[in-house]
Amino acid sequence: MKTIAVYFTDPHFNGYPFNKEEYRSAYHDLAAMIAEKGGRFVIVRGLDTYREGMTFSRYWAFENDDFRLHDEPISVDMMYDKGEDFVGDANTRFANDPAFDAVCSDKELTAEMFPDLVPVTFVAHAASELDGVLQKIPTDTVVAKPIDGAEGRGIFIESKKDIAKHVTDFPYLIQEFVDTSDGIPGLVDGMHDFRMVCINGEVVVSYIRTPAEGLRISNVSLGGKETEVLIGDIPDEALNMMKIVDAKLSRYPRRIYSADFARGKGGNWRLIELNAKVGLSPLSMGKNYRHFYEKLTDLLLGEAYGPA
């Protein structure tokens, strides 16, 4: 029986992401599916519990439809890294190639890889560069992002004259603002982003995220709403862009990631960002989520990236 471990940075069981009921429910669903396929699912938390290779000093195992703490060491077969500080060593076996994780987490690298797909993008490496970078952005409203941020943290959408009040740490990515207020015909009215999750070249689930009232960032962690779009209903423009993205990433044969797109004014689609630490949603969210979980489970129970 293979033991699959998901790692979170927060050392407390009820810490992120289990401070939100929908995420806790999602990991129950994943654990149950792994058990159905003959595997064992555990959660490991906090860098202080890591020993070496595939060993941790404590863990929570999914048993009798719930997670139970085991205050003892465990050696696992596969690491699904959902944390922000885990590195591992030469003997750690990951679901994703760490080099692939790095490609997806580095927004500057994403912009360099897909210059024809992303919004106009520049990086200010110091405060002295910010004014010059802003002059190159064609929209009066700009988006500022940390190079390697996640969950919408540190993202600011402001006018050029106001953005300097918020961007005080560098380097910072500065992009043109994609105005999505025209929505996607037949799918959503108003502001949005469109996410596709891809596993080894197959789009396994897709959904629209819409921001909470008063916000322009659609992350579910910030109160955004997630609405499934069936695979057959994905707009051709978005799907064609997804194929371009995955073709370039196919050098990494094992890969799970999401790609976020947005439809701007006049139907102009743009790639917003990639994410190799894909967030999970409960199976009850839509029809294709079970297919997503089945493909993810197969990936996690398959051969890991790294030494055997």
C-alpha cells in the first residue's frame, strides 16, 4: 500500500487550508478516493516535522472517514507539496518535478515564456525603477503582483498614481489591467477569471471565478465564487491558448497545474498566471470534479518524480 502525503506549511491541523470548511471537505474527498484505490492518505504539517527524504515526525492519517493525529514518525511514498517552505532533499519524491513547480510559481518566468499570451508585463526590481516601468504599461489602471505570491496575497489593482503607495517591497511584477467587465458570452456577466486544471496534458476540470462584492480579485480564498464550466463548453479561444501553454510545458512529463485566463474588452483573451499547487474543491462543486480527483489520485499513486 502506497502512502501519499500532502504537506502544508501551517503546523496546526486547523490552520490553512483547513480553516475553511470547503477545503477540509475537499481533502476528505481526496483521501476517500485514494483509499478506494488502495492507497493511504496522510497530512504532514510544519517544516519542523520534516526529517529527511520521505520521513516526518508526526502526521494525520485518514481513518474511519476522518483525520487522526499520530505523534510518531512516518515514511511516505509520495509528496504532494502544497506548502510555501518545503524543499526536501535528493531522496524526496514529489508528484510534480520541483523544476516544474518553480516555473509555475515564478510569474516573471511565466511572462518570459508566454510573451504573446500574457498582459503587458514588466518587473520593477527596485523603487527607483517603478516610475519607468509604469510608463511602459498602456492602461491607466495597473496590476502589481509579488513574483511568487499565491492566494491573491500582495496583489494590488490601482491607478498608476496610487500604486506606489502599495508597492514597497521589490522585486514586483507590474502588468496592464485586463478589464473583464464584459464577461464571457453565455457563461458569465461581469468580472471574472477562467481556470483550467491540467494533468499530464489533459484538461480535467474548468471553472469561472467571480470576485466578491467590492473586489476585483477572484480568488476563492478571498471570497470569490467558483462555477464549473463543462469541458465541452470551454470557449475555443481559451482552450486554444491552453493547448499552446501545455505544449511548451510538455517537457515535464508529470505535471499537474492550473492556468488562469481572462477575457478582456473586445474579446481579447490573456493568460493571467500558472499555479502548480492547485487548490481543491469538494466533489459536490460540479460534474467534472470526480474526473479531476480520479486523475489526481492516479498521479499520486503512480511513479513519483525523483529517485525510487
